[in-house]
Amino acid sequence: MNYTAFLIRRQRLKKGWSQQGLCEGICAVSYLSKIEQGKAEPSGEIVRLLFERLGIDWHDEAESRCGELVQDAFEYLLSGENRLLAALLKSPEWEKLRHSPWLLDCQLLEHCLSPEQLPLDPALEVCMNQQQLALQRRLQGHWEEALRLWPTGWMYLEAGENSYWQGNNAQAIELLQMANDLASQEGRPRIMLDARSFIGNCYCTLHDFFSMERHYKAARRLAIALNEPDFVSSIEYNAASNCFQLGQYEKALAYFESLKAPQPMALHKLALCYEKLGRTKEALAALDRAFVANEQKEALPQNLLFKMCELIRLRLEDPEYLDSEHYGKALTECFALCRENLPMSFCVFHLPWMLEWYEHHRQYKQAYALLMDFPEYHKSSGFNCDESF
């Protein structure tokens, strides 16, 4: 069944009309029945008359450039040009798609770009072609079928990013590498940039500094060639954060101190560097700057940046913080919110402080259980749970 037939039937039933009541003077009832079942392809004139009677404003290919708009939109999507796609979706011409045979494409593209990314009504799936169904499966989170239906660089990138946010770095690397390879064949450098950057993020989470740097270097070259300074900044930020996790505090500090207008999260990392290097006054000053910057631009959900910074302040102001119930409660709450709202990489970054708390209070079972939730962390760090607890 095509979408035109689906829309005619749905609108007729919504109005409570019989087939005879709709098609009188336009076509035979038997012909309308075949149209609604997708067994007949009506002429443009019959479709126009049926829609006119149903009160549906409709544009076919001859009346608008809807087909060209959809083609442009898919090209932007597959090339990772989200800013151009977003601008197209807001254009007056795009509104015509809501009254055209391309309505399904219109809705699927809009949903793929929306923050919620909700799937369409499953009843519409009988009208979808293979490409549309792939987008529907992507919106439903059915990644394996989406990749099978539409194995493009963009789709593999989406699947890889999803695995990364879920903390499955090994699977993410495999998917993202396929995204990079397909994007190279398709000639889509921005997809390659995203893929290499996320592969670097995965290795960053795994503390594989050599592999991280290799992919970040490739991503940095692509970002420079595409004139994407924000990508370059993001790569350098992640690399410096990994230096911190590896205990290279001076190297990380050099980067965070070099920022002319640091964002709240960069100031948080700056305070951590100062804390590790025993520079308490400078750490507190960095925290004050982070609070001000975060008020101007909320950086994280649930006011998490404030909570993360407050933990640093508690450690700086109380040398016996590990004996403080207030600190323990704040730490546990902050870590739980990180797990609920942020990628696994944020949790891994804060994992050492949770383990420190458990070890100090001899809560070895809790520490062991926590490490079992982050198997890639203790594997990459060489930490042996069985021997330690």
C-alpha cells in the first residue's frame, strides 16, 4: 500500500464516510476499494478530487519541487550536514511536503533530527519503502535491522554513536570503523570526521592513549580541512582529559590553562588538575569561575556541573573528606546522576573517587560490584578485582 491510498482510507474512516459517499461522482466504489487496498494506481485527477472532497490540501510532483527537496534533505542527512538539513526543514517550501506523496519522508527526516527521535506510528509501516523502513527502525532503536535495510556510512555512524553512549566501546569501535570505511567510499568526509572522532573517544574511555591519539590525529586533519574549529577544540579537550586520567596532570593543566574562554566543563577539569598538583587556592578560584560560567550557560542536566564542582570543593576544604558522611552522600548522589544522565565515559572518569570511598570504608563488595558494571575499565587499567578484593 502506498501512502496516498493509506491517507485516503484513514481520512475517510476518520470522517465516518462510506466508500460510496466519498467516491460518488468521482469513480466507482469498486475502484475506490482497489485504490485503498493499493491494488490500483489512480490518476492524478482522481487523487486530487478525492483529496479535495476529504479536505486534504495536496501537492503532487507537477505542482511543486517536493521531490527535489526530499532528495536534497537525504543528501544532507547522509553527508552529516545537520545544519543545512535543519535550515531546510524550517524553510517555507518544506511545509508543502506535509501535503504531498513525500509526507512520510518529511516526518521521518524531522524525527531523525529532533531531540526526542520518536518513531512514527507503526500503522504507517505498510506504506514505507525500504529506505523509509530503515529510518523507522533506527528511530525504534532496532539497529541490526536498520543497518541491514540501509547499510550507509551515516547509519553505521548512528549505530556506533549509540553503542558509545551505552558504554559498549568494543562494539562502537567496530561500527564506527565500518562507518568510516563506507563514508570514504561514498565520498562523505564529514561522516568520516565524526566516525574517527568517536573512535578516538572510545579509546579515550578505554585508556588506550596510543590508539586514541592515532584516530584523533586523523580526525583533527579532517576537521581542519573542513574548517570545523569546534571539532578541533573537542578533540584537544578529550585528549587533555585522557592525560588527566593517566596521571599526566602537568600536561593536562597546560592545555586547560591555555584556553582563552574556557567552558564550564573545562574549568571543572582545570580545578581537578590544580587539586591533584596541590595548588588549592588556584583550584578554588577555578571552581568559582566554573559556577559563574555555568550560570550563564547550563552545561549539564540536573545541575550536575554544580554537584561535580562541589565534590572538589569538599575535598579541598576538608583533608578528612573520606570520613565525612556529607561527602559520601554527595559523591554517591553525583555518581548516580552521572550514570542516569551522561555517557559511560563520564562515569568512568569519576569511578576512581567512588572506589576510593569504598576502599576507605572497607566496602569491598560494593567496589567489586561497581567494577563489574564497568568491565572495560578494569580490563584497560589492568586492575584485577579478584586479587584486590
